[in-house]
Amino acid sequence: MKLFLDVGNSRIKWRSTTMPESRAVSSVEALGKQWQDLPAESAVSLYGCNVRGPEVAKEIDRLARQFFSSDVRWLSSQAQAAGVRNAYALPAQLGVDRWAAIVAANARNPGRACIVVDAGSAITVDAIDERGQHRGGVIMPGLKMLFEGLGRAAQLQNIAADRRERLVQECQALASSTEAAIVSGVVFSMRGGVRMVIEQQCRQINVKIHAIPIFVTGGDAHMLTFESLQTQRLPDLVLDGVRLLSKLGLSESEQ
């Protein structure tokens, strides 16, 4: 059995070759509680991407040894893999979660340009051309970061989560309270900013914006709706990339 991990800033997602769907937890402790319920396997290989730092990786490695007698093979970004070439002059500096999502998107869309949007704690927008060349991308604040910054300035950072979610769903340009105005402004900033990036990327890679697939993943993917564009929400795009890269053995320990 293979087990795949996507360790993000806000949550940890994981999936195995025997599971139909991924699971998500907020802490390493919660991950351990889920792993202890898995049926025993004679051999388990673990692959993961991690942007939360080396200490979290060590904690997860300890769990992996406890439950599966194996360390995680932590992936890193490469100059090229699975038909994709990295735009970065120093490939390892590209976030490994971005790299995994880019590889997975290209595999879904071979021979065609596409754009990958990952709406997590930060939002990343990356373009891949029809030759599988990653052309680069943008990193911008995510919904939570935007809200915390503006909400703190207006002393509204303690809005209850359920009320904030309701305001997000009801966002409008004619808000009639400061709370609603801030939440609506954050949502419009996020959607408008991503749309502007997509428009410029399409011009730079010479593709019509209405013709290019846009793959959207991440915890806030549901917030990004782009009228008349070819948008597909793929919640496990990073895990799909980890799975593809696992077949190539591109872990940090094997470089």
C-alpha cells in the first residue's frame, strides 16, 4: 500500500491507494488518531509534500515509524518531472505543493496549456504552456490572511466563524454594515486579484482566456468562481501530484 500526504499551512490531507477519498486534519495528533484505525499492512510506502517546516515533518516521520515502520519520503521540486519543466532557475525554491499540483494538472491536460490556482492560506496561480513548460506564477494572500489584516485594522477579527462564513456567502457590493463591507471587500479582492492574474498569464502565453482549462484546488477553492471560464475544482490535485511523483522516486533523500 502507498500512502500520500499533503502537509499545508492550515491542514494535513492524506490518502492511500486503498481509499476512495482523501481525509483532512488540522494537527499531527489528529493524523495519528486516524492512522491508528487503519488495517495492518505488511508493507507501506509513504510519500508526501510538506510546507509546514522540518519539525512537523519529524513529528509525522515518528508517527510513520510507529504505525508503518517506515519514514515518509518527502518530495521536493525538481527541474523537470513527468513531462513538466520548472520555470525557476533554482527549482527547489518552488513550493513543493505548487510543483505537485502543476505536475498533476499537466498530466490531466497533456499537450494543452492550463492554469493552476491553489487557494489555501496563500493563493498561488501558475501557468503551464502546451509544451509542459511551467512559465511561472504569482503568490498572493489567501482569504484568511486578507480578512485578518483588514479585520484587525477595523477591530473585527473576532467575528464568529459561522457568521463570517454566512457573510462570505452573501457578499455584495452594497453592504450595509462594517462587518459585511469588510468580508465582501476581502472576497472581491481575492476573486478580482486572481482573475487579473489569469488574464495577464493568458496574454503572456498567448492563449485565449475562455479556451484554457483552469484547475482550482485548496481549502478556499469554492470561493473562486469565474463566470464564462473553464474552471474545474479538483480538491485533491496536490495529492494527485504526490502520487505521480512517487512513481518517479523523487524524494529529498534520493536526490
